[in-house]
Amino acid sequence: MENYTYNSFTLQMEGLKVTEDSMYPVFFLFLFFYLFIMFTNVGIVVLVCIERSLHQPMYLLFCNLPINDILGNSIMVPRLLTYILVSPSERFINYYECVVQAFTSHMFGTTSHTVLMIMAFDRYVAICNPLRYSTIMDNKMVMKLTASAWGVAFVLVAVLLGLTIRLNRCRTVIVNFYCDNASVFKLSCESVFINNVYGLTFTVVLLTTSIGSVVLTYTKITVVCLTSKNKSLNSKALQTCSTHLCLYLIMMISGLIPIVLHRFPQYAYERKVSAVLFHIIPGSLNPIIYGVQSGEIRKFLSKTFQSKKVLPLL
């Protein structure tokens, strides 16, 4: 008969499987990406806050993405780095810390969708209703959209984790590189039918709403651009919408790969790696893509660097 430890608050984490030869290269690779994510995303947030020309709805809404990337990676990546340097038998985590990590991980994924949805709405109003844009997208509307993006994600994830923490635990090993909802409820020997039903419903509703809203928004934007003879409007639509679509596709592709790999048990390790990359890849690319595509951000950076070149000559 198998021995169980009930409701233990000390859990063991599987962590990344790395050899002694690859341990330090892998550690420094993840450390580089973590520092890069922190530096670029914090930089974008600070830049939008201090530069008055960027106090526009588009940039204020976009600020939610770097904030989300900072929070999502700050909880998960440092722990991952620690586990790379210690032996598998010493990879422990407190149960409450594991729950917080799982909550943050799912908040990160859910908020990525909801923020990109409100950004799509902003682009729809700007291109399809430009004369009323400033009236519709005022500060109050920006605050409402931001609050709804974070609020909806919080409620959905709180219910998801609430259904999990009610379960009694009889296992102590997290079979993953970090804590997520599935890893935590698999510690239980009770029925997890409700958890699976809600988790599936949550995923389907979120993906359907996210994809549906983006497709509907961009269909209307395309119709407006095709029927409009305003070249300036079409150019603006192409620039801003291509940036948003690029961010959305990166998030969707990096998020769908772990879901697809769930179907193939022989690729369990690759699925876990891809789940980690879902945090790292969007967080690394989002500020680069938005910084390169945004004319206002490029102008501000060019002015800053030009002033620094001129100052030593004075």
C-alpha cells in the first residue's frame, strides 16, 4: 500500500533537468533573459510615465503588458534559476508560495489576453471612429478598460485556484518546472472533476472571447481601410494594427504550443519547457516590437541619445 503525507506544507519541485556541464550555461541564459525582461519592460513603463507626448490611450493601455510581464516573470523565473543550481533532492517550495506562484502564472496568461483585447478595442475606435476617438477614449474610459482587464482576469483565476486549494493533499511532488493550477490539484487524491470542468470552460471562454474579439475588430478595421481613400488613415492603421497583431500572434503561438503538446505524452518534457518560454518570449519581444514600431517612442529615444552626444561637446 502506498504511503501518503497528507496536507504537507513542504513540497518538492521537479525543476529543469540539466547536466552538470550544461547547468551554468542554462543558468546564465535564463538570467540574461530575466534581466533583459526586467530592464526593457521597466524602461517602457518609466518612459510612458515621464514623457508627456506618450500620455495617450494607446500607450497607457499598452503599459499594462510590460507591467504584466514584470509581475509574471518576477515570481517564476528567480525560483527557476535557484532550482537549476541545486540538486533535485533539494528543490523544495512552501505550499503557500506555490499557490501564489500558480496564481501569478495564470494571472499572467489571462491578463495577456484581456489587455490585448482592450488594445484591439482602442485601435477599432481610433480607425473606425476617429472623429469621436478623443471623446470615447478619455481618461475615464482608459481606467475602466484597464480595471476590467485586470479585474476579469483576477476573478477568473481566483475561482480557478479557489477550487484547487479546497482539496486535501496527499502528495508532495510538483511534477513541473514551476507551480501552476494543474500541478497543484494533482497533489490531491480527491476527485478533481469540478476543477477539470471549470479549467476547460475557463480556457474555452477565454480563447473564444479573445480570438473572437480580435477577429471581429480587425474585420471591421479592414472594411474601413478598404472603403476609405484616406492614405494617411490607412498608413496609420497598418502601422499600429500590425504592431498589435504581432504582439497577439506571439502570445497566442507561445501559449498554444504547450496546449498542443498536452496531446502527446511522449513530449511531456518539451511541453514543460514551452510553458516556461510562454513567460519569457512575449516578455522579451513585446517591448522591442512596440519600441521599434512606435514613432513617438523612437523619436523620444533618438532625441535622448542625440542630446547625450551633444552635451560632451559643449
